[in-house]
Amino acid sequence: MNLSLSATIRAGTVLAMLALSTVSLMAAEGTAPPSATELASRLSTLRQDGSSYVRVRLEIKGGSKEPLQLQIKERRTKNATEVVYQVLFPKERKGESVLLRKIGNRPASGTVFVPPNTVRELSAGDMKEPLFGSDLAYEDIVENFFAWEQQTIVASEEVDGVTCQVLESKPGKGDRSIYSSVKSWIDVRRMVPLRVEKFSGSGQSARRIDTTRVTAVDGRNLPANLLVRVPGRGTSTALDGSRLKRDVTFADREFTTDGLKELAVPKSSAE
């Protein structure tokens, strides 16, 4: 072997070893991806983020109903979730309201108000009913599947060019749900689910929710636009969020049956 070729081989070997050393060093210095439990815990904490107010445009695509303008009031903590949805527009549906509540591991419950004076109480068995005729169920509003007992990372897949960790959540003995499992495609960098698919007891897909726009609010990334589909239903529901405010102060009355009859807008969220 001539000296020139020998030197070239030695140089190539040294470069290869340096490259491997660099990769090993980067791996050692890099942050390890979160485990399924850690990922679910972070997402659960973000979901239980206190009080918030948001305006939403809800449109049922493939349906004949006029889009709804809604206001949403939420109080979410580790032990309790209270959510109020109220129709602001169109005029003929103004004031229609839904209150949903879930305390600890107790079954979810709620109240529906239709002006001028129709009130209907919702039990756990009613949680599969659609919200304002949309592709969202009441259960989807109050459920926090990231807090379920069983959490597993089952794959790594791309959604719209973003590599996501696919987190599978299954309810434990103390968890109540109309679903048998939920898969979430998580953008770990922004800590946002870009897709959520929910499955029935038979293992069939029951509902899919895609995040179509992510926005930053107070330094945190949040799903702003959603598209919801139910297999075989023939419609889809688009939700376009705006004017989101966090850490809003609500009166306790706003989360009662009497409060549903009032379209009170938090002062800090008024136009």
C-alpha cells in the first residue's frame, strides 16, 4: 500500500472516530425524551391551568345549521373542572347555555338552559350527547385523559411535518369515560396535541380531533383551531378560537343554573 493511500485511510478513520465521539457527546449532553408518565403528567398539568375565557366560532360542516358564536368560561384545577358554553349569535339561539362539571373521580354532570325558561339536568349517561348538535360530545369538554392511570408511548409519527410522540391513554379502575382508550399525537417541543383519536369499547375509532392552528398566549402554546370528526356521521365541526384570556376572575354564580341565564362577559375580557 502506498504512503498516500495509507495516510488517506488513517485520516478517514480518525474523522470517523471524531464524528462518532461528537455524536456520543451530543447524546450525552442532550435532554432525554420524557417517559409516557412524565409526558402525560405535564400535559395534565397544562390542562388543569386555572381559569380562562375564550370566544369561539363553531361551524358544523356538511350540516345546514348557521355557525354559532360562543363564549366559554372555564375553571380547571387538579380536583375539579367547571365549564360553561353560551351562544352569543345567531339571535334566535342567543342565550342557549351548557354547564358541565366534573369533581374528582365522580361522574360528570351538567345543566342545559334554553331561553326563556327550559332547564334540563345532565347525568353521566348523557355525556355522550353532542354539544349544540356538533361532533363534540359533552364528555370531550370535561374529560382529562392525560390524568388516567395507564399511559404508554406507542409510536413516533409525523403530523403536518412535525414529529410527534404518540401517547396512548387508558382509563384505570377509578377512571370513568365513554371511551376505552385515547391516542394523542404530541408535539413535544411545543407540548401541544396535534391530533387526538378516541376509541369505543369495541376498539373502533369514535372521534378524531385535529389541531389546525396553534397560538401562543402568555408564553404558552395552545390549540386555537380544531377540526372534529365522528366516523360515519357525514359532518365535521370546526372550532375557531379567539380572544383567549387566562387567569380570569369569575363569580361562583356564573357556574350555576341561575348563572346560565345571564350572558355576563368578564370585564378583563370585554372588547
